[in-house]
Amino acid sequence: MTDLSISSDELEDFDFTFSKSSLPDDDMSQNPTEAGPLVLAKPAIFGFDYSGVSHDVAEEAEATADRIRSRHRASIIDTGNDLCAIKKKLEHGQFGSWLSYHFGMSERTAQNYMNAADAFGSMPKVIDLLPPTIVYKLAAKGAPAEIRRSVIEGAASGVILDHKEIKAQLATAQISERLKREEEREVKLEERAWQKHEQVMRTAGKSDAEIEIERKRRATKKVRKERNALQKIAEAEHREGAARHKEEKMKKIAARAATILKARLGNDFDALRDALLQINYSEFRAAMQQA
């Protein structure tokens, strides 16, 4: 397969001259009234696949989704506060049944609302800047306080919050916390195992020197095991960092390509852009590779 990876500097050397006459007669920039309504096939400007509907319908659907998200986010803190208040007043065990009866809501979902209200009630702007799933992860009782505090401070100072970066930080913290718990558990298990083993050795008549040699041997084995675990963590973090770097690089190249195209094509840019946005990406990629 042809390697299409290029740098933004290499884009400068391409000839992007373009004229309408260079398009075939059946190009996708034809007049919709003459060729029927244009149909979208996985347009790049939307994450959702709107194949089979017009561009106008796709834009309306996206605008509707934005309105619904806005209303939902605005209600998160108010809903969380209401749930916190009523939970305190109901009898023990009633809250779950009350949620199910009135809303068909699980206690876990309700806890997400309540956690969000507790964590971000003083800084509701966070709710507006991040997807609800990230808000709930940040507000969870086990979420690192330093990450949550950093997000609140960023929102207060007007910093643009990168929800992908926050998600990555939370994932890393979750892995670290799990490893810490596992390590503490292993330490306890190893201590119990050693006490039993030492007792067996003493019963067998082993000397203190022999027991000390065995203890050091087990300690060396433990160090080797920990070193291997740390190496695996480092490798995982390296892969994750490389993936984020590649994604950012592709974003910059795409933005640079769009800028160059617009500068080179002038008034013809809109026609080409609209045509490209209606092409199935996989088919366009295949065509580019074969060109």
C-alpha cells in the first residue's frame, strides 16, 4: 500500500491549481436542482454517519444534538442537588426504588449527578466545557483531587479544556491506583507467606543464617518482579504518548493542507470543499492511492 504520510512543509511543494473545467461532467459540485438533492456519505465534518440524508438535514440534526446537550448539561447540577436533598430525607433503602419508580434511573446514574453537583457546584462552567462522561469521571469519589482541581482552575482562568487529555490523565491515574492496591495486597500476602515459610524452616531445624539467606533470595525475586512491572508501565505510557503525538501531527497537517488549498484555489475552494465533504472517506483514500 502506498505510504501517504507527508509533512506540512511538503504540502507547500504541491501544485493545487484548480479550475471548474478540470472536473468531469458528473462532478459532485453540479447544481442540486438539476441533478437531484446531494446525499452525504460519512461526511468528514460530522462524527455521526448521515449517509442518505441531505447536508441541510445533517446540519439540523447536529444543531439539535447541540441544543439537547446544552439543556442536559445545564440540568446536571440542579438535578444532582435535588437528588442529594431527597436522598437524605428518604428512609434507608427507599432511594433506589424511588428513582426506579419516577425515572427508571439506576442509583449509579443518580450518583453521577450527585457527584457532579458536589464537585462542580461552585464552578458550573466545567459542565459546559466538558462532555458529561468526562464530568462524571472527574467527579467520581475515587478521581484524583489534583486533576479535578486543575480542571476547575483551568475553567476559572478561561483555559480551553482538552477532554481527551483529561481522559488520558484519568486513565493513567486509574492504572496507578490499581497497581498501588495490587502492590499493597501482594505485600500482605507475601508477608503471610514468608511467616509460614519461616516457621516451616525453623521447625525443620534451619539456622538463622540459612533463614536470612532465604529471606534475601525472596527479596531479590520480588525486586525483579517489580522492575518488570515498572517496565511494562513505561512501555504502555510510551505507546500512549506516541499515539497522541501522531494524532496532533495529523491535525496540524490537515489544517495546513486546508489553508494551502484555500489560498491556491481562491473562489473555487468552496466548490471543491463541498464536493470533498460528500465523498466516502475510504473510497476517496483508495482513489488517492491509485491516482
